[in-house]
Amino acid sequence: MILEKMETRTARSGVIGLGYVGLPLAVAIARAGFRVTGIDICSEKIERLKQGISDVPDVTNAVLAPLIASEQLQVTTDFSVLRELDTVNICVPTPLGENRTPDMQFIIAAVQQIAQYLHPEQLIILESTTYPGTTEEVVLPELSAQFPDTLQVGRDFYLAYSPERIEPGNSTHSVTNTPKIIGGVTPQCTHVAKTFYAQFISKTHTVSSPRTAEMVKLLENTFRSVNIGLINEVALICDRMDLDVWEIIDAAATKPFGFMPFYPGPGLGGHCIPIDPHYLSWKAQMYQYHARFIELATEINSEMPKYVLDKIIHALNLQRKPLNGAKLLILGIAYKKDIGDIRESPALEVIRLILDKKAEFLYHDPYIKDLSLDDTEIYHSEPLTAALVESVDCVVILTDHTAIDYNWLVTHAQLIVDTRNATRSVKKGQEKIIKI
Ligand SMILES: NC(=O)c1ccc[n+]([C@@H]2O[C@H](COP(=O)([O-])OP(=O)(O)OC[C@H]3O[C@@H](n4cnc5c(N)ncnc54)[C@H](O)[C@@H]3O)[C@@H](O)[C@H]2O)c1
């Protein structure tokens, strides 16, 4: 019955957690013709969404508002709607808790809500990034505990894990054209989940179990973390050897096989790459395995803000200026270009370090109007004027937002520390630029 409802798009869908992952997913399901209900615990977010206002860069208001107006996509804080839903995707946060161990509280809270309303023929899919075993060791027991005698997984209801692979701000690869990995608790769970995704995602790839699908996602993100750690280490070596790491990466990237470029930077940021490898190393410890590569990459990546500080000190020193009392303009505080996300952004650590050295700090980020550092002082993004750029001792580029005119910037700046090679195409004034 559920398969037929999916194929005729009459199934009612739900998405729990309407953030960077959940909102684009809810929109993709709704645009495929399903009636969708998005559920979030944040009532302010739900009020904004009801007015057709999106916080997520991958969902424009122009796309969201008509879906809300036509009620193709409804949003609520009321979980009782779960009793009417045929499919439920869970997209809640999976941060690190104390001692940088997995914090399952958001998944558990969402699943406990689902368990209350679980009913026959319902499909539950976990999309949050998590350690191998979560779906079967955490989600399934919570669901099964509610109706142990009447609802059996794979027979009465269906449970699968399918990692979200979205990259916020990536306009080429979206929810619908990025292949979807699916691992169900039973073969029938996999089949039902695959049928659902096939309605709105161009390609699906099934694997043998939820644990396998969970591991796939952690492999993908650990691969990035380790390779960024490697290239950051190469950048540190090149610095000592007085070699330009950016030129070297560009040259190596001409090799048509066996090499893919990763780039150094001020450190890792975002909700995924700095966090997900810890989920894997934590779980590996339960199998008496110490994940050395992962921890080494984390160590190197987390030292990068300190290296940026050293570069700023060195750059000012060349101008016979101390960092103490210097006026610095931080350009870009988002963890990556063209988005307004500062979660785990290395800029926060760089700012803490320069404030600690008694430098004066200003920032400009076209995507982030206000910054509350450690919940104390509030800073505001400064308008990027020639007068401002000329007035500071050093501009520090921490995020290479596309909207910035770097030729213009270099013309007006006295000194620039560029941690992203954002000034690569600038012809005049290279002598003012110090890169990592
Ligand atoms: N952001 C990314 O680029 C990305 C990419 C792939 C996977 N992921 C993974 O997807 C998951 C979600 O990440 P995100 O970036 O969308 O997070 P987010 O913080 O942007 O959004 C999470 C949303 O869940 C809501 N929420 C929290 N607890 C809830 C609950 N019990 N019930 C209902 N709503 C609840 C929050 O209010 C928030 O709106 C994480 O596991 C993350 O690792 C993120």
C-alpha cells in the first residue's frame, strides 16, 4: 500500500528538523508533488517559514513562498501530525558533546516523538550524520519499545538510514541530482526507502545495511578532513622552504589521474568536517582501535588558526608594527565562501587569538551582519569602503567570498594576509600580500 502511495505521490511526507539539510529536502519532496509537513522545535523558525522566509541559502524565498502558500509544504512545531504521515525523514543536528563524543540527544528526542505516533506502513529514515550502528542500536530500540508486540520492523513499519550529502552553497549538486545512499534494516525497508527516494532523486545506490550507509558518510567526510590535514601540513612545510603551496597544488592538479586538489586554509569549519571524524574515531575505540590518521589530521587542522596568527604577526613585523594595538580588518568570518554559516568557523578562533594579543578587530562579511563572540560582545559587519580598508594596518582574508572585488581591495589595502589565495588573479600590488 505504501509503495503505491509513493508511486502515485499521494503519500504524506514529513521532515523533522528544518535546517541546512531538512529544508532543502522538504522542498525537494514537495516539488515532486508530495504533500509535506516540516516539523521543527524552533517556533521562531516555523513562524518565518510560514511567512515564506528561508534561513537556508539553498532554498530561496521565491521557491519556498509558493509551496507554503499552496500548502504543498506545511510547517509546524506540533509533532502530533506524525500520526498522519506515511514517510518521516529525520534531519536533526548531531553535534559533539562533552569530551568531543557524539551527542545523540536530538536524534533521541525526535525518535521518541515518532515512536508515540508510529503506525503500520510508516517509513522512517534517519538522514543525520552519525556513527555506524545508530539506526539499529539507538533508533530501532526506541521505536520498537513503544509497540513491541504489534509493530515489527520490515513487516509493519520500515526503517532505513540514508545520509544527506548536500553541500550548502553548491549550485551544481543539489538534493535531487546527488546520488542517494540507502541502507534499510531489512531488504523490504531498503526497497520501500529506495522507492520513496526514486520519486525525487535521480539516482539511488543501496547498500547492505544501515551501518554500511552510516559508514559511507563518515568515510566521505573523514576523507576530506584527512586530505585537508595533509595539505595544511604541506603548506607548513612549503612555508619553511619558501615555496608557494598554491602554485604547487595547481601544478599537481594538472595530472589527469591519481591526484585531486585540496587546499590549505585557516582551519576546518561547518557542521560536518570538523565533527564527523570524531564520530568515527569514538566508535572505533569500542573496537579497541585508535584512529591515528583521523586524530593527526584533526590536530594539524586545529593548529591552523595559530599559524594564521603567526602570519599576521610576521606581516606586521615586516612593516615594523606590533600586533598589540594594530587595527585589523577580518574579511569573511563564514566557514566557507558564499554562505552565512559560522558554525565551527576557524575565523572565531583567529579572532579570539588576535583579541588576546590586544589587536583592534573589525570585520566585514556580506553574509553575516552580527557576530556574538562567546556570547559576550556583539560585533557588526562594517561596510566595506575604501576609507575603511585604507585605515587598517592589515586586512586578513579568512573567507574567499565571491562578492568581494579583490583587485579593488588590494589597491586600497596597506597589507593583506590571504589564507585562501583569494587574491590569486590580482595583478598589481602582490608585494602587499602575504599568503599561507
Ligand atoms: N549542513 C550540512 O552541510 C550537512 C550536510 C550533510 C549532512 N549534515 C548532517 O545533517 C544533520 C542536520 O544538519 P543541519 O546542518 O541541517 O543542522 P541545522 O542546525 O541547520 O538544522 C537542524 C534543525 O533541527 C531542529 N531540531 C533540533 N532538534 C529537533 C527535534 N528534536 N525535533 C525537531 N527539530 C529539531 C533545529 O531547530 C534546526 O532547525 C546533521 O547530522 C549534520 O551532520 C549536514
